[in-house]
Amino acid sequence: MENMRINGNDLIALGYKENEALGVALKINRLRLGYKREEMLQKFKEVLDNPEAFLGDQVFAPLSNMLLNVDKLEKEYIKLKSEVDSYEVYGGDQIEAGAKKQMNTAMKLPITVAGALMPDAHQGYGLPIGGVLAANNAVIPYGVGVDIGCRMALSIFDLPATYLESHHDDLKKILMKTTRFGAGNGFLKHERLDHEVLENELFNENPFIQNLKDKAWTQLGSSGGGNHFVEFGIMEFQAEDKELGIHEGTYLALLTHSGSRGLGAMIANHYTKLAMELCKLPYEAKHLAYFDLDSAEGQEYWMAMNLAGDYASACHEVIHEKVLSELGAERLAKIENHHNFAWKEKWKGEDVIVHRKGATPAGEGVMGIIPGSMAAPGFLVRGKGEEQSINSASHGAGRLMSRTQAIKTLSRSEVSKKLEDLGITLIGADLDEAPKAYKNIHEVMAAQTDLVNVVASFHPKVVRMADDGSKED
């Protein structure tokens, strides 16, 4: 199968344009038709040069049809701006070209008002992860992302950091008892908890959402796969924070990262498909299909998105309350922030819809949490309200390697040795979440000193992640 791999760049080199025909050709290639790579490329070249000859071909007829009609289709598309609007890039030397290309496309949308790219940015679908986009009265489902309302939540307890060492095994047992991980995983009926979020009117009024209620109930209080985690660690305040009422010192803390589970994913996929049917954009921008917020579909998605955000928050609440009950400690403070969301905000005096796909709200005085990796510190921050970043900051360190690259190139024994040297206990996770798969969090933080002030640091010590190979993010 390795020699069958043909990508968009290979086809562009043959003369294909970046349009719908390119997409059809790539779909045909994925069928694995028994051709060797060079034979397949030759076929694609023949179809491109003489599409009429393949109109009756069992395999290549869809491609020949598209090539003959693509010009007509393109005339029906919503036109993009002829030039890329300027936008601010933070830590640009560490951001891959693919992410910048995606951001450039987003900046050409007719609804775009402003944009920014955070230092943890990397390529995704539609808007790049780490992309911030302010739009005029429109919302982009893939500008929000698949894991709607994915968020960080931090509880700081009245227990000293030394509690981690003296009660290490107890804390590990608490994580095993109170958490559930993995794509599709949830709780049995006798384990499920009720929560007011399940009483949301949309579960009765919207037929599509109504069918998701049982899934939402099943997964309430659980975490996904991929980079989602629940971990105990040491919270270090190098100075008193009067706003939080926490003195200088080190404390036991709980940090969680996950989102809206299956509920959010199905909402995202359903409304992205609908947006793409109603909002016809050129091929390179099709995943940025949007709803006008004055439309019925726009209002429907907006309400569903907010439900998914509330649900994600409820999942964190359930986890933190379970852990708090098991610990029997007092909670000094709880801080929470979300990303993968769209907000109605003011920017330069203008009403806009701000999409933060993998970006942390960082308005003046707004608190947020920016994690590193399982072996690197995270940071509790307070936003500075920087206008150029659209009041945003990074949502983490950002991936340095793709999941496939990490699994193929990194050593499990090397990862285990590093964690052992740092005194970190890991439960679950695959090599795609290894520390080396992520950018250096200190370099990422250095690239956004204009955006946030660091209040405290969090050092992970007992980390639980999915152990079933789930890639849900």
C-alpha cells in the first residue's frame, strides 16, 4: 500500500488545479484499484489531458465528468477576496506552512473581519488549530472545530505539594476510580449521573439533538481519547495572588482537558455538512463553509454549539466534584476556560463573531490555563487584552509531530525513562502523546508575552489518558 500513496501535490504537478476535480481524483486514489503508483499517475494524466475519452469508464467517469464541468461549478461559488487580509502571527518560525496556508484562505472569506495565528498553531481542517478568526455576523462550524467547547479546568486544593509523594498510590487510585477515557466510551446505566445540562430545551425541541440525549447522558463525566487527560500535579505560586486569594507556595492541584464527547462531534459533523450544502465556497475554502447568524440554520447551530459547550463544562464539573469528594479536601480555587468555540464580542468597536479553534480567550484580566505536555509544565495565566491577537493566546504547546510520525519514530522506552527521571506516573496514552510530539512550551510562552501574564505554573505528576488507542481530540 505504501507505493500507492498519491497526494494533492503529486496531482498538481501533473497539471491538476486546486479545485473539485482534485478532490475527486484523490477519492478515486483512495479506492486502491490495484494500479502501481506510477500506473495510477499515468491514468490521472490521461484523464486530465482527454476527459471525454473516460466518460464511460467505470472507475474514472466521475473524474472526467468533474473536469468537464468544474468551470461551470466554480461560477456558482461564493467568491473569495482577491487578496489575503493581513493578520498577526505569533511564534511564526515554529508554525508549519500548512497552517499558514489554511489561515491565508480563511482571511480571504467575504465574512472575515480580522484574524490571528497563535504560537502553538498547526494544520487542521478548515481553520488551523491555533487560528483565531473574527467574522461579520456569521459562524463557521469547522472554525469552531469538531470537539466543540473543549476546555481546561483546574482545581487547587488546600493540600501541600508534599501530599503527592506521601499519598501517591491513593491519588492514582482516585484517578482510576473517578475517570473514564476513550472515544465512544461512557458509563453503564447504573453508573450514570443526572445533571441540569441534560434538561436543556434543545433535547426536546430539536429532533437531531433529541436523538443524541442518551449518548450525552452515557458519556457525561467522561473524557475522550487523544490529548485529553486528567492529572494531579504541583501548583506553584511564586507570589501571592490576591484576586484568587492564594498565598505564595506550592499546592496539590487537579488539571483536566477534554470536551463535548460524542455529542459535540455529531453536532459538528451534522452542521458542517449542512453548511457546505448551503454555502458553496471554492475547493480550497470548502471546509470554511459558514452560516449567516440571521438564518434559521445559523441560529440552530449557534444554540447547538452552546449546548455542547455547556455539556463539556458539565463533564469537567462531574470529574472535579468526584475527585474533590474522594480527596476530602477543601478547594481553594477553580479556574476554567474553553477553546473550540465562537463568541459574540466587540473588536475595535465592531460586533463580531470570534472563532477560537484551539486558542484561549485572553481578554484583559481573563484567566486561562495553557498546558504543556505530560512531561512539561502548564501555566495559569491572566490575559492582557491584546487587540492584535483578538484577545487570544495559545491553548497549549501545539503539536510538533503528527500522530503517525510520533508513533513511527519515537521510542516507548525513551519516553518511560524521561517520565521516570521527572517523577511522573503515566496511566494510559500512546506514543502519539509523547512529550517530543509537542513543541517546547517555554518557547511557545516566550512568543506570547504580549498576550498573557503568568500567574502560576502547574507540574504534572500523576497523569491519566486514554489507553485504547483513541484519537478523539
